[in-house]
Amino acid sequence: MNKRQFFILISTLLLSASMMAQTALDEIRECPEKSGGVYYAYPVPTERLTPAPKGYKPFYISHYGRHGSRYLLSDNDYKRALDALRTANENGALTEKGRDVLEKMELIWQEAQYHGDQLSPLGRRQHRGIAERMYQNYPEVFKQKGTITARSTTSMRVTISMMAFVERLHELNAKLSIDWDNSSENMQYLNYHTPEYNRVKNDFSGWRRVQSQFGARGIPSERFTAQLISNPDKAGINVGGLMGQIYNVAVDLQNMETDINLLDLFTPEELYEQWRNENAWFYPCDGPSPLNQGTAIASCRTLLKHFVDKAEDAIAGRGDIATLRFGHDGNVIPLAAIMHLKGCDAVEEDLYKIDQVWRDYFISPMGANIQLIFYKKKSSDDILVKFLHNERETSIPVSTDMAPYYHWKDVKSFFEKQIED
């Protein structure tokens, strides 16, 4: 290793250590959009990828992607905040800033109405971009003869995400053979949940009671409300609920076409506390939390087995050149955990400490994806695999002599243990 390589290595290690030491509040201060959690719009990667070891060429890609940016799940999620401001205005209880926010909400509503639960135009662009970068980064894969299999859940926003991805690949190479489908059959592994998972999720005496108690701890809203409401007694609305209603809209604006910003109504601390409520929901619901008794991870075993089986088929020369899967945050989160991707598998029971070890905006922003890139060498039977999380190289707790590349035989053994456990 020469001096330049040594300097780069040390700089990278120091940067990684600095990032790990950064709190969630620090990250939200720097990037308020992260307070959206799973509504955080996909961050386009800028990092350079590590060249493959000499002689190794990519030949197969195994992928799982969350749908792209979407509107809030229901039109009512916008309407509640809008109606509250309208009522307060009719009662003469809005400040000048409150009236300004009402005008902005009216404009937001013009775009959002009738679009609840739907993929936004940005969501389509995100998947087109991911597809293009995959094609450009691994051209050897797409020069092969063979089939690309694309499967999505039955959700329309997921299906359209898949179609945007497939459309871009076809634009880049019209000769590609792509077999796509969104039938219910795919749900058996793309979005499967065990009966035990469903029981635990719907047991309001279990983790949902703990999460509800955490959410009820109280977030001071007086400062926020005073910006908008001049006379709370006169407003005729639940003034205490206004901050949460506007927060829900504010964090999703990054996924819409509008350039309106409402995040500047909040302090970083207010955004952080609102986000903590959401983070403390997704972790016990779909993550590696001990509060869900391992049911989220167990539900993902069929998906992980699909990864292993399809990889073995590709290695044997009887499978796809690429396997593309499309689903939801509730699948990406446990998949990242069962694979033990770095930063995705932390175990913490105390909801007040979750954000110190696990952050949903890092694991599953809109358009989140996990990619396994497989490599082979003509003079060797050894198969290598590299892991990408949101198109960035990452690691798993398996020994390797050529990081970020791993020997597939070791990874397969590790995955099979996760499936059996």
C-alpha cells in the first residue's frame, strides 16, 4: 500500500467513524427531509464503487426495491390539516403566517387531491434512475443472453414502480428479454407475513401498547401553534393536534412536484421528536425489535430463500441474468435485518434509545433497494458477491479477504442459517 492509498484509507475510516457518531438530531438539523422517515425521498448515490478483483466479471444481479415516492396514504391526511386551517380562518383565529400557510395548503391540495396512496411522478423518475445506474454500472450483465425476471406485489404504486424500472431498461437496450408480472402469486414471498406476525401486530396489549405510550409522552406544540393561531379559544379546532397534522403533510412535500416547503415551520427539535414517534413504530412493527418476538424477521425467511434459490439457479446457468423484485418498506426493513446489512440489524428494547442504533430513513427511504451483484472468473469456480444498500456498498458480518466482496459459499451458508433459525 502506497502513501496515497494509506491516506485514502485513513480518511475513509475517520469519515465513517464521524458519521457513526452523528446523532439523529444532528442528521435532521443538516437535512430536515430525513425527519420524514420512510417518506424521505430517495437520496441519489454519489459514492464511487469499488472495482472488482482482477479477472472477476459481474454476471447476475438479485434485487429487491421499495416503490418510489408517493403521496400520503389517504387524501384525508392532507384534508385534516387543510380543514383545520380553514375553520380557524373562518373564525378569525389565524395569524398572518397562519393565513400564508393556509394559502400554501390550498395549493398543495390542488396537486394531492385524488392521489392518496398513489405513486408520484418523482417515484417513477427514481426507479428509472436506479435502473439506468444498474445498467451503466454492470454492463456485462446486460450483454448476456438470458431473461430478466421482474415481479411486483399487487399494489398499483409498486407495479408502476416496476414498470418504470423495466421501461428504462428497455429504452437502454430494446433487445433485453424482460418477463414481468404483478399477480397475487408473487405475494407469497414479496410481501409475506406469518400468522404469528399478524397476531403480534394486532395485539394491542403487546408492542403497540408500548409504542402508544411512547407516542403519548407529549411533544411541546405551543411554539409551533403560536405561529399560526392567534386565539386558540376562538379557533374552533383541536389546536393541540395541528402540529402533527401539518408535520404529516410537510414531510411528504419532498415526494411531490410542488416546490412549497413547510418544514421551516418546525425547529429541528420538533421535527426530531415527531420523527421519533414514526421510527418507534416501524422498528417494532417490521424491524429486528425484540418487542415483536422475531415475527418480522421470520416473515422474511421466504424472501431470503428466494434470493438464495435464484442465485443458485443463476450460478448453475439455468436462471435469470437479473431477478428484480418490487415491494414495500415493510419488506425492505426485515430483509435488511435478516441479511444483517450494516446499520440495519440493531437490537434495542427501549423505545427511547432506538434512534441511537436504528433509523428508518437510512434503511428504507422512498425507492429503497437492496442489490446483490454476483461475479465469476473464468479460471475459478469461486463466486463473489457484493451488497448494495440504496446503491451504496455495504457489509455483512461474514469474514472476507476482499471486502466489499464476499465469497458466495460463505454468504450462502450464513443466509441458510438465518433461514433455519
